[in-house]
Amino acid sequence: MKYFFLTDGWTIGRVWGVGGLWDQALRRRPPEIQRMDLCLWDRNQQEKMWLYRVEDSVLMLEVRPDIATMTDSSNTIGQVVLTRLITAEQVLERLASAATECQINQSL
């Protein structure tokens, strides 16, 4: 499995796998992407970042702000492609960082 953090209010768009852009018709299923019940809270930037888990065959993900939660579209990035997904060990290193606060969401 691979992991990434995604800021609250952002959504996942297109997904790329080993053979290129993920084709649900060809693979007969959507990619396995699961938001975990764990997030990081950055006090300085007042930002909540959720941990996501994806299957190994996912190489890249397009993420973008959720239109429903945007308040000022002029200050928003249109989209970003995540090309560097992290390992479980790297997640633990990030969680152990002194600059972040880990929260577990009990309401999910």
C-alpha cells in the first residue's frame, strides 16, 4: 500500500496506474483509495490533512479543491498532480514530527 496526505476541502480527480490513466471499464473496478480516520492538524496554517491509503498499482493522483467548499476562487490553485506517494514508514515519520498534532476522527 501507498499513502498520501490531502488537505481538508480537496477532492481526488483522475488517477494514473501502471498502464496510464485509470480505466474502470478495462480494470472492471475503481482504484482502491480509502480515507483513513487519521489526520494531521497544522496549528500554524490552521490546516487539517487527512491520511489516504491507495493500492500499490496507483502511481499518480490528480487532486483539486472541492468546488462546494471554496469561498474565494481567485486565491485557489486549480489542480495538483501528486506523483510522490509515501510508504507506511514515511507516514510514521510524519506523525512523529514535533510540528504536527495527530487527531483520530471518532465520528466516522
